Amino acid sequence: MPTTTHPALFTPLTLRGVTARNRVWLAPMCQYSAEGGMPGEWQLVHLAARASGGFGLLVTEATAVVPEGRITPQDVGLWSDEQALAWRPVVDAVHARGALVAVQLAHAGRKASTYRPWSAAQGTVPPDDGGWATVAPSPLPFPGYAPPTELDAAGIAGVVDAFAAATRRALAAGFDAVEVHAAHGYLLHQFLSPLSNERTDGYGGDLAGRARLLLEVVRTVRAAWPEDRPLLVRLSATDWTDGGLTVDDVATVATWLAPLGVDLVDVSSGGNVLAPVAVGPGYQVPFARAVREASGLATSAVGLIGSGAEAEAVLTAGSADVVMIGRPALADAAWTLRAAHELGVPVGLDGGAPWPPQYVRGAWV
């Protein structure tokens, strides 16, 4: 067993007035298991189990700011006060297990109103089957989906207002942080990328124009969110194809986000167009490092980071400040406890960090 007793992975991280107990965070992962946008037992069990499993901060699945912003009809939302009330017991359950929780606020744009992955049907859900018309920066469909309607000025203003209103509801629900989803081909990413944004007004054209909506959303979210709580933004660092977003573009956008009060950039990639992706262990870590170095902001790295040793190496190399764990956490809710064991973090008689006292007997010692 390694003898390191204070690995970087298990060092607390403070952003503004909030401190996460470690730097192993749960990546946002859609569950497609809600009705009417309401979180329920599935979300509570899913997140509380991983809080018990040692994660420092958990990010919810994409949470729509308007009904038509859902990826599927089974997505959760935060467009109503009733949803905020329903999120409260989920937040309380995570807090009771020593972890923090952030809500990922999202609008799917042209990738909305789709069937969930395990449905027999795929593609866009038609209105007579519970779907709806979609919107986007330009009337360009995602391959295999219905064409969207181009957002006009009033529609764009409505998106900004919806993010602000959802942020206020996130505060009422007790969330510790907010993450603005501008990655994976969803609406804010669609505006950022020249592959999906052909506008000729102030929300298109060069990178500054294409980033305008994201910056407006971030400003209004920051204004609605307490100064002592952190704001995160998820970005796709590349579209993985010629003519699309590059890591240099996204690093530049991150430098514009820093003075607006963003505290951490959650760096991922892809999702806006169909493109081959060079997948391999830690394949997105260099993107997190590039954004971190260019902007001075804290970053998180995600993507095929499978072990505690791999996660620790990301941090000790200075590539990121946090490691997000996604699919491995679906297979192992206590992934963090396993990583602590691999890295030699001692188990206290009182169930010292990161082990809950109930789990000490399972600590492999």
C-alpha cells in the first residue's frame, strides 16, 4: 500500500466561503428519471449514496431552467418553486453525509426534446409524444434531430432571465454552488461554436460575439448568487473537428469569465457535432491545464480517470485543482473511499476523513 498520508486528492478546497472536504467531485450525469421536471427518490438516493461514498462535492445532472430546455422529457428542472422545494430534501441528504452539492443549470437548445438513451425510439420526440419545438442560435439541426427555430432578441433575453430565476431557486433549495452548463453541444455551447452559430448580429460572428450570451448569463447568475458561494462554468474545450472551437478559443473565453466572478471552470470536450474523439486515459486533462494556465482560474479535469493514483497525478502535475469522476462513480458509489485506500489515507478510529464511521469496517485495513 502507498505510504502517502496526505495526498493532494484529499486536501480540502475552499472557493469563496465554501470548503469541500476533498478534491474528488462527482461529475454531472443525466439520470433521465424525473416526471414533470421534479427531482424525487431517484435523485435523492443517487446523490446521497455518493455523498456517503466520500465525494467532496457533487454536481447534479443537467437541470433545465425552462421546460423546453430539457434534453429529454424525463430531465429534472428548476423553473418552478415546486421544483426548488423538491430539491431541498436531496440537498439536505447530501449535507447530512458531509458533502457539498452544486446544481448544474442548463438549456439543451437544439439537442432538447429527445428520447432518453434506452428508449426504443431515438431522435427528436414529437409533440404528440410529449416533445416540443426546439430553439438554437441558428436554424441548424444536430444530425438526426429536428430543425430548431432561431432565437430572436426576446428569446435570448428570456434565456438570460430563466438562468437568473433558476439561480434564485437554487439558493432557496440550499445548494452550495451553481454550475452554468456551456458544454456538450447544449445551448450556450451552440452559441460559442462557429459550427452551430451563423448569426450576423451581436450574438454571432467572432469569438467575442459568440461568447456574448454566455457572458450575459454568467453576469446575471453571479448577480443572483451570494458572494460567499462559488460559481462554476462547464465548457467543452474543443469540438474535435476543423472549423470548430479550439482549446485556445475556450482558454480565451475563460479569461473573460474570471473577472465576472467565476471561480472554477469544469473542462470537458465535444458534443456539439458528430466528430471522432481521440479517447484515452486522461484524454481531457491537457485541456484543463491549458484553461488553468491561461485564465488563472481553478479547473476540474474529467474523462477516463479510473484510479486514485491517476487522479492524484492530475493534481500533483498542476493540471487541475479538482478531479471529476463520472462513469466510474456509477459503477462504484464509494469510488472515493477506494481511492483513499489506494493512496494510503489512514482510517481514524472515529471514522476519520474520508470514511464515514459506518463504513470503517469496509476500509480494507
